[in-house]
Amino acid sequence: MATPTIWADYRADKAYDEMIAAGGKPRDACASLSQYLQSLGMDAIKGRLSAAEAAIMEMGITFTVYSDEGNIDRAWPFDIIPRLIDFQEWQIVEAGLKQRLKALNCFINDVYNQQQIIKDGLVPADLINSSSNFRKECLGMQPKFGTWANICGSDLVRAGDGKLYVLEDNLRVPSGVSYMIENRVITKRIFPELLENLNILPVDDYPTQLFEMLASLAPDTDDTPQIAVLTPGIYNSAYFEHAFLAQQMGAELVEGGDLLVKDDDCVYMRTIKGLEKVDVIYRRIDDLFLDPEVFHKDSVLGVKGLMRAWKAGNVALANAPGAGVADDKVVYAYVPEMIRYYLNEEPILPNVPTYLCSNPEQCAYVLAHLPELVVKPANESGGYGMLVGPHATQKEIKQFHKLIQDNPRNYIAQPTLALSTCPTLCNDKLEPRHIDLRPFILQGENSFVTAGGLTRVALRAGSLVVNSSQGGGSKDTWIINREQ
């Protein structure tokens, strides 16, 4: 009697599937994984899932969900079936991500200094002046190496044509990298024999790369630079990550009250041994809460005088205040032109086609086709404030029609992409679920891209929303080199 296949009922015909090609055969890079899962059988796979859930609880991997009922700490939602990408494809992606962040940093530096791209007519001045993340307080600043966004998380999606597209760039305080690292730790526990036999690129070098990048930003000093991670505190949704990265780098985890700016415009950290000078701050606090002397005067999260210290060149801030001017979904539409303008290169990674509602002709098209499009506000994150036209009610469509008419600058629209799927353990069987990918890119003296990134998965059937705060989960991402 033939052994029943775990793939018998798997239907991957509604979108590009990362593991199973048309006709039900595994893609070349996934053949070993597919065979291994078949050899385990579904009962053993479910047993591995239970082991993963126990490991998550033991390791204390959590995230915080904000709700009307209060903040809730939840165990990290992890799907044990990894997402595989061939190394040859990844080399192209890596080059494209480095190119993109380099151009974005050129743009940010230009916006706060010469504004040549505006003078040359490629980007409208009112687009920058109306941006909620443009900080006039940063005009004239020149951070070390000209890099404002030192840590970037760019979201990639694969569409029905099999190509990877950049969906957005997160340049303010991108999160998720700690979960990428912990996902691999869990996978090593539950699939040790599989990882031993395949050449999967590691991800555990990220804290070292992050430390070296931050150290390169330090003001000139003969000593080893003192690096601190500035957190809003334990109630922040990403506090697990703040603590994790500080611990992994050997850096100090501090809150605003732990730091002091003295009359010499230097930043000091309060310790049991007295004050210690801080050279680099990896800040996980939004601009407007950084310094009550400059921004929100009632902020208790930041440090009074921090902007003075930064402008004096006595401390490096990563990411730099004002970097969010490029973390705007309207500005996103101009990135391909930025690459051509600043680097004299063609973009390696394409954007998703984007309609700007600030353009009257494009806005008219959007308003007439709302049921077909995805509409996003310019500066929201976490999947909030969106309209997914094909899944929206008439009431929601009518509401967005008015929102766009009232404030067209604040909205963009994109085609509803058939995001690629990946086998995911749901309802005691493998089912396709939509996914995206957030690699992390570092830029200081040098550039670095993680080997893969955080694959986020929409755990609800048919859903395109992958954010953990809205019911999404994550997967380990394997960059597999089959030539070694």
C-alpha cells in the first residue's frame, strides 16, 4: 500500500508558490526540503510544531499587541515550514538592496542640504515640505559618511510573474530582526538533521555586523566607542528586540532617564560608578520623542539636549533624526528615479506600480477603481489605515473615497498583487499562505545585507495582511547555496 503523500491536497494554483511549482512538483531549490517533510509524515511534523511552541515559551520570545483592553504580551507566532530562496537569486537581491539604500541616503542628505533633486525638478518641493517626517531642525546636518538611515528594513513581495518587488522601505525604527535570528535558533532545534545536510547561509552574524556599523559612526576616539540602545521601555511592542540586540552586541540598554547631556554638549550615561560618556546611540524612539528641548516638550522618553549633542558632532544617532522623510509611501514612488539621478544606474529591484493621489489624473483613476486597488496612507505602518479593495465593503470604499478627496497627498494606491504563497501548517495540514520578506540592510562605513530576512506570513486563509499585530506569523528564511 502506497504511503499517503502530505502534498496530496496542497493546492498552489492561485498564486506563485515558493515551494511547489505548477504541476505539483517541488521547485529545484526546495526538492530536498519537500522530500524531507514527506519522509517525516504529518504526525511527526505536528510533533515538531509542538516542540517549536515549547521552545518559544522557554526562550520567552514575545511581542506586544496594543488594544483597547490594554497591552497584551503574546508568544511569537512561528510557522515551522521554512521559506527557501536560491543563493544565485539572492545575490541579485542583495545588490539591489544595497543600491537602494545608498540612493535613499543620498536623497536624505540632499534634502537636508543642497536640495539639488528639487531644484532639478525631479521631486516636487511641496512633497518634502508637506511630509510629516521632514524635520527642519535637521537642515544643514552632515552625518558621518553621509548616511542618515543606517538600519533599513525593506519589504519585498513576489508577484504572480515570479519577480521580487520592493513594496516599501522602513527607515525610521525598523523592527523584526531579532525574530529573524530567533527563528533560526528554533529551526536548528526542531530540524537539526536537515540544516546539517544543506548549505544554508547563517543569520547569526547580524549583531556583530550591527555593532561594527554603529562603531564606525562614532566620533573620532582612541578608545572603544561606548554604544547604547535607547528604548522607550518595557511597554513598547518591540522591547524584546531592544533587549535582545543590546545583549547580543554587548551594548548598554538605556531609557531616556539613564542619559544626561551636560554643558559640554556630550551625552553621558548614569552608572553606579558615575557618569560615562556615550559615543553612539541606536535609538528605538520616534523623532518627536527624542528631545523635549526641540520636539515634543512633554516627552519623558527622550533626552533633553540630545539634538544639541548630535549637531555638535559629539554623539552619533542611528538612525539619524529626519531620516523618515524618505520613509514615506509617496516618496517611495520616486526611488527608481533617485537611483538613476544619484548613482547613474538602473534600479536592480523594481517598485510595485504606484499611483500618487496627489496627481489629479492618477487620483481620478484611483477613485474610479477603488474596489480593485490597495490604498495606503503615506506614513502609517503595521498594516494600519489600509484599504484592500477586493476585500473591502461598500461602506469602507465610500469612506476611503472621502479620505482621499480630503487629503490626496496622504494616499497612494497600488494594484492588488497576488502575493506568493508558501506551505504553512494550518488546520493539521499544509496549506498555502501569502507571505512577504523583510531583509535588513546596514550602511555606515560599509554596507551589509542579512542572508534572507524575516518572512512574514498571513495565517488566515486568503488574507494578504502579514503583520503580527494583525494576526500574522513568521517563518525562518533559508538562502540555500546548492553549488557547494
